Amino acid sequence: MSSSDLGDFLRARRARLTPADVGLASYGRRRVPGLRREEVAVLAGMNADYYARLEQGRERGPSPQVLDAIGAALRLDPDALSHLYRLAGGGPERGRPRPQESVAPLLRRLLDGYRHTPAFVLNPALDLLAANASAEALFAPFEAADNLARMAFLDPTARTFHVHWERTAGAVVAALRRSAGLDPHYPRLRAVVAELRGASEEFAGLWAAHTVAGKTRDLKEFVHPEVGPLVLAYESFDVCGAPGQQLVVYHAEPGSLSDRSLALLGGLRAQDASSAGASSVVWESVRLSAPPAAISPTTTASTP
């Protein structure tokens, strides 16, 4: 992590605060939004020149006491404070192993054990490495259920699928920003961020805000075109045997409308799969019994 990353983070976070937010009086016209460097230094109880050198990358290796003081001054939550430590080179995550991109067979079997509960595995770039049938049914409205960030910002479906799209978008970017702090040189993460910054102004703006948050638990509201509204809680778990992977499990309140809708969605998908399988069997029977001249590549390609 470079010193410019630390400076960018500090500038972005102080730009989000006003003097009133931190109990300071405001004097004079402000050329830039947010707190001035001198005000952050006062709140942190340190020399203003020292703080300026930190932002400019001219001061390295700040002590934990300094980082804690800056974190308090900037009103950083625990996730953001941990991110600040990592940017300053003092985090416990240095030297962590590179994320694994393949999902173990045992974990895949665990996913399939959740019959009517969407469950999937993510890497730090928010790629869906594996998903059970219920998760595939949940995300079926998307053109490609491949990466949560790409789905949120590049697929128009996201705006109607997520009831609170803005909150979802912010959470996605905050999770990517946290991953960047843990492993700034992870190639897949850098590729996803570069693609989204170039393709989405909304993503670029949120990325520049340097908001940091881990994916732990929350309540999500969706509108699925096949079964209507869904209110699902989710929990995420680190996969101990696979660095960087997270298991995410959605679940509905037992007996609720969302619970019944999830079961219905699973039933609809099972019917679709059964129908597709039956069609394949019928077509194969026709293919084997018909004269060769009756079957052409064009006919095969047009078969549903």
C-alpha cells in the first residue's frame, strides 16, 4: 500500500465532516468541503505540520497512538479504523496468503444442502465462485450472476431487483474498498475496480469516498419478477480453509411470505429444469428414431 493511498483516504474522510459534526466553530470562507487539516490536527491532539506530512506521504510509520487519535478525530468506525492501520502499514493482515479461487467439494456439498435457502461463496472481488440452486434462482433475473459489483452497477435489472439500490451499491463499494486494504495487489480485485470505474460514474464517485465496511449481516429487500417481494436476512462467514473466501447465506423468517415465496421460487426452477430435461429426452428419442436426412443442424439449433 502506497503513501498516496493513505493520503487519499485521510483527505476523503475529512471531506465528509463539517466543523459542526465534531463540535468546532467555523470561521471564514471554506475553499474545500469538510474539515481543514489544521482542524483534524487539533481534534487529534497533534502538530498540524505532522498531520499534513502524513497526508502528503512525507511521514511514514505513525504509531498506533497517532492512528487511534486520527481515527477518533475523523469519527472512523472499527472497519474504517482497521483500514487506516493497514494503509499506514501497521495492520495485522500484512503477508496474508493470496485468495483462493476454487471452492472445495465439501463446501459445494454444504451449499447444496440448503434446499430453499440461497447460499453462495464469494472471493474478495465479489465474484460468485459457487452458488446453490436457490441462489441461482434468486439471481436468475440478471443477465449474468457472476460478480455482485458488476451486477449492481452494470446490469439494469439491479435497479428494480434491489428495493434499496443506493444502499446496496454503497455496501458493495465499501466491501471492495476493504478488500483493497487487505490485499491491494490482488489482480482480480484491481481488474474489477478498474472496469467499474471506467464504466460507471456512480461507482467512481462512491469509490472516491473511501467508505470501508465488511460484509457481515444485514436485511435485504428484493423484488423478484417471478415471486414478487422478498425480505431476507443474510449472514456471512469466513471460510477458514480457503483464504479470502466468504460463505453468504440468505434466509427468510420461518412461515413468512418471503419463506413461502422462496419455496415457490425453488419449485418453479425445479419445474423448469424438469421440463428442459423432458424436452431433451424427447428430442433425443426423435433424433435416434428419425432418418438421418430428417435431422439437420438448423433443426437442432432451433430446438428450445
